[in-house]
Amino acid sequence: DRTAWTPYKEGTWRNENDTYELTLTFAGDANYTFAVKYKDLATNESAAYTPDAFTVDKTPPTGLSISYSESVLETVLDAISFGFYNAKVTVTIGATDATSGVSSFVYSYLNASGVSSVNAQLADQTIAASGSNGSGTATFTIPKDALTSTTQFNGTVNFRAIDRSKNEASLQDS
């Protein structure tokens, strides 16, 4: 039985040796539940069918964001040392995917062009997203393990947000 709203475009039925097949084209991104109920020519009802849940998601994540924070201690140390204290920075990245949700991020912090070898970088690090209702966030720290007492960071942070359907969107902070 179809309801008043049909999320798919019905194709034509094919019959081969009493096996019937119907191809459905679903209208767009959504989480669907598919169930089947039928009667044979003698009007006998079909056996119970366990509904199948599936997702159609062809849209990449949206609302990509990046923010940086410093602790109070780091701010004080930076002021006392007249800016010569190179504090670690916590980076929070986020995105939204209303259909399948954000699964993970791949981030990099890369050197600016022309900087010295004192600067460190880290490329293509995968981190899991946490969140609910389609939103996902992740947090990491620069310099992580890439920086030592003799290195610093001068560059950009970029990331890709990946949803559970493997769609990707990217953001580069400058």
C-alpha cells in the first residue's frame, strides 16, 4: 500500500516466469525504510517481510568551520614573554550533514610558502567526528608531536569533512 506521499518514481513492472521485478528511483537524499507486502493470484498474503533501512545521500557535508583557542595560561605566558612563547593551539573543526551525518575529518597543517625549516607541518591526519543530529566536530592540537622546542608552526590548516556515505567537502583556512 502506498501512502499519500511517495518518495520515489515508480518504474514499470517486469515479469519473467512468475518472478516480478520493479525498479524504483528515489527522489533525493533521505533515510528510507523499504517494506514489501503482496498477494499472489489466489489472494494469499505474503509472509512477513522485515523492512530494510537505507540511506540515499549524494550531497557533501556543509557548514564547514574552523576555530582556534588558547588557554588562559598560554595567553598569560605569551604576554609575559612579549610574544616569544610559542603556545600550543587547540583547533576545532566542524561540519554538518543532515542525511547521513559526518563520519570523519582529514586535516593538515602545512607550512606557508617561503618559511624556514624551523617550521613543522603535518599532513593528512584522519580523526573521527563526534556529535549528533548530523553535526560533527573534532579537536586536535598544533603542534601535536610534530613540534619540538626548536621548531614552530607558520602556515595554514585545511581539512576535508567526510560523511557516512563517503561524500567529501573541504575547507582551507588562510
